[in-house]
Amino acid sequence: MRVIEELELDGRIVTRVGGADLCALLDISPAALTDLKKRGIAVHLKHDSYDLWATVTAYTAHLRSMAARWGSEAEAEGLTAARARLAREKADEAARRNAVALDQLVKAEDVTRAWSDVLRKVRAGVLAVPSRVRSALPHLTAVDMAVIDREVRDTLEGLAHGDD
């Protein structure tokens, strides 16, 4: 690091250093140094010249303040875990949206409606069996047809209520 000059200002020694050297010392980018300057953390003296001690003191105070916001180590771990959980949830949501967009995932209401339509058609077809049997087997009596009709209806009723 190259110190530009030291001079006495208001009874204290001011060590001036260039921006590039200050960036190297603090391990920050020139853009970060500009941001620190705008926020009053980096003490700018004149073109490409900073007060080394005042800037380092303000920067370390700034870092301590940021670290204090994290709280204890357990709180920091909790925050990290919460951020990881949020990232997983966002990834899951994105995967769900993609699956919906690719028609790999459907809404439960759509499935329920489709199955209801299918089962209504099945029921109508099964209820039509006695009349088709009557047409195909005209020799069956009205009692025979009533028995067939009752068995079909009892079977459908049992299926509707989950009976075996």
C-alpha cells in the first residue's frame, strides 16, 4: 500500500491513501468504495484521496453494526435455516408452476369433475341394462325383469355408499 502523505489536521495526523490502495486494504471493489463514500463511511478528502484511519475506523464500526444485527450464533443459524427453507419453497413453487404449464399437474377440481362425468355415464349405462335385457330376451316375465332391475339398483346403491 502506498501512503500519499501524512499531514496534521486539527491536532491529529491524517494519513491519506488512494482509492485503489484502500480497496486492496479493505478487500472491496471500487464500486463498494463509492457506495461507502456516499454513505459517509469512507472519508473522502479530495480526488482519489481518503483518510485512512478515519475510513478504517468507520468501516469496522459499520461491519460490527451489521454483525450485531445477526444476533447470536444460534439466531444466525436460525436465520440461515429460514432462508434455506424459503429458497426450497420458492423452488418447489416454481416446479409446481412448470408442471402445471406442461400439463403434468392438474387441479383436483378438474379431476373430480371428469370422474363425476365418467361415473354418471357408467350409472346411466348400468341402469339401462334391464331394458336392454328385456329387448334381447322377450320371454322373461315382468317379475324376472323386476328382479334384474332391483339387483342392478341395489348394486349401484351399494357402490355409492361404499358397501361391499
